[in-house]
Amino acid sequence: MYPRRFDGFGCGKQIGNIGRTCFKPVKQERTCRINTFDPKTLSQAHQDVVENTRRWLDQMVVGLNLCPFSSSVIARNQVFYAVCDATTDAELQQFYLTELQRLLETNENDVATSLLMFTQGLEEFGDFLDVLDWFQQLLEQADLTGHVQLASFHPQYQFEGVAADDLSHFTNRSPYPTIHLLRQDQMTKVLAHVADPEKIYLDNIKALNKLGRREVEALCPWGK
């Protein structure tokens, strides 16, 4: 089952147990800024993953204004990038829980949103959707859907009911299988000022069609 359409970065939805008391959103009172993400602490391989993801954000998401809400958090370095090499269920679950907890326990001025990039085992879009569905179930089991929303990206992303060669798929095609953790309260505030959120997605399709297949595929060679 392929996902239905939703807005891209920062603008969507879409095998274990989480205790409901594990993740308690904390009161965020600190106002001083702490840089919580430093790519230099990562291995060279993970630095490359982050760099490729950042290039995609700069060129596609921000460069083509595919999400008008993303540029500010990227410019302020409020995106946390987490790279996962795990392939087993236990490792994937632990990675996901760690990043959920990081987001919920960190001041939003430090980490406004998180991107989880997966380097192994999810190359097939169907496998990725299975993990995405599992992560959504975990979120629901922990009663966290009122705090965190999941958005998804993949090199071979394809919307349900849309022709395979349609350029609209590129709005959600990223260098690596990626799950975006969004703070629900931030999305609620942002979308409250948008008269027609669906228009963002429609405008994105127009922008990609105007750019043309050759240019779009040059920006996203992994998505050909």
C-alpha cells in the first residue's frame, strides 16, 4: 500500500512495545541556544550521509521552496540528523526510541525537528513502508501522536494512485530512506496561518513540472 499524498519536509503522515511513562514531554523554559548537533562527532561515513541530506535540503526543499516552513529551522541549525546502520528489529526500535526521546526532552530552540536516515536494509520502498507503519504503531502505543508526527522520504518514493513517472514523487524523494520527526504543536501553529495547506503540495507539483524532468533528475539522481 503506497502512501497517499501529503506535504513534504516540515509540512504528513505516515515491532515492539513502549511504556507510556517512558516519554514525558518536559517543560521547556531555557532560552539560551545550545548547538546540539555537531557532524564532526560522527564517523566519516555518517558525515557523508548528513552532508548528502543537507545538500538535498538546500537544493530541493529550500532551493525550490517545496516547504516554505523549512528554511528557518535549517538556517538556525535546529535540525538534528541521526544516521542509522541498524538492520535488526531490536536495533531499529532502540534507535527510534532514542531519537524520539531526544526530541521530546530537548528544548525546541535547540532541536526543532529531527531527520532519521537509514543506510541499510530499506532500499526497497515496500520494506521502508513496513518500518514506517511499525514506527507509527509504536508512537500510538506510547500515546505520543499528540506530540510527534511522522513524515517520510525515500529515494524511490511513490504516491498511491499516481503514475510511476509523475514528477510529483520527487517532492518526497531523498538520498536515503528518511523519517522526519515533527513536533505536533509546531505544525499546528504553522498550519493555523495557512489558508489552504493542500495548495502547497499543488504548487510544488507545478514547480517541478516547470523545472522539467531533466533538471529534477539532475537534482535527485537517486530518484530516477
